[in-house]
Amino acid sequence: MRAIVAAVQLPSASDLEFEASLTELRQLAKTLGFEVAGTFTQKRAGFDKAAYFGTGKREELRLLREEHSADGPAD
């Protein structure tokens, strides 16, 4: 199984803290048996009620997911 680690960086998190969080998320995915196929991030001032990512980023993530799905099963 494959996973894309996706996260939003808010202004309250430094780049160093955010990278540590991403590392932890990637490790958690591996522990759960996933192959991490990619990392997807966005910097935002805050969350809105509609979605975690903005509209444009959601479309980018959808395309990334489709791209990795088209790669076929992991070896």
C-alpha cells in the first residue's frame, strides 16, 4: 500500500518544527505498513471551515494521487 504524507504548515510552526512533524508522519505511515510515495505540503495562515487545503492545492493533491496510482503496485 502507498501513502502520500500531506500536511499544512501554520505560521505558529517553524520550518524546523514542521519538518520534524513530517518526518514523524512518514515514520508512522511506514510503521503502519505503507510505502510513502510522496510528501505534499502547503503553508496557510489558518484553516477554513470547508477544507484542510485550499482549492488549488486540493486539485494538485488529486493529480498527485492519480499519478501515483497510475504507477502500479509497489515492488
